[in-house]
Amino acid sequence: MINVLDAHIEVNPGFVGGEPHIAGHRIKVRDIAVWHEQLGMSADQIGAEYDLDLAEFYSALAYYFDHREDLDRAIAAGRDYAGTLRTHLPSVLERKLNAGSHTWSAS
């Protein structure tokens, strides 16, 4: 008997950072979890947007719930890292505004 998760979820060192992902895609299980659980996207929305079938989507969610503690830590670490980058690196818009900061005069 084939394990359904093994047919849809892979973990390959050197591919998408060695994180669990949907077989044949670069979509991480944690991305599916965030999109569905935190952003409220439906299975159909995610499937249509990323060309996934329902079996792939639900396999990713099953894997997430089986490994929730570890994946939630990875999600939090990613969020923390993004927050650190935001506070330490100006956005492209901020850089452009600062580079062009001069007074405008109405003529």
C-alpha cells in the first residue's frame, strides 16, 4: 500500500531549503498552511493560483497538521526574519524618496 503523503510530499536536501514541499513543485508545506490557515484562502483558490489538485493541497495540510509544532516554528522564524529585514533595510520606495529628497518650489 502506498502512503498518500509520500506520493505528494517530498523532503529533499538542497531543494527549497530542504523543507517539505509538494512533489513536482517548489511550493512549501508551510506556504500552504499560511495561505489557508492564516490568510483564509480556500483549497480552490490555492489550487487555481498554483496549479495544484485537491489531493496535493490536502496532503500538504495533512503533513502540516502531523508536523505542526516544527512547521509553526519555521513560520514564526520566517516572520521574525522578514520583520528584521523591514526594520533594518529601507524599502525601494524609501530609498528613491530619500535619494530624490529636495524641496520643490511652485513657480
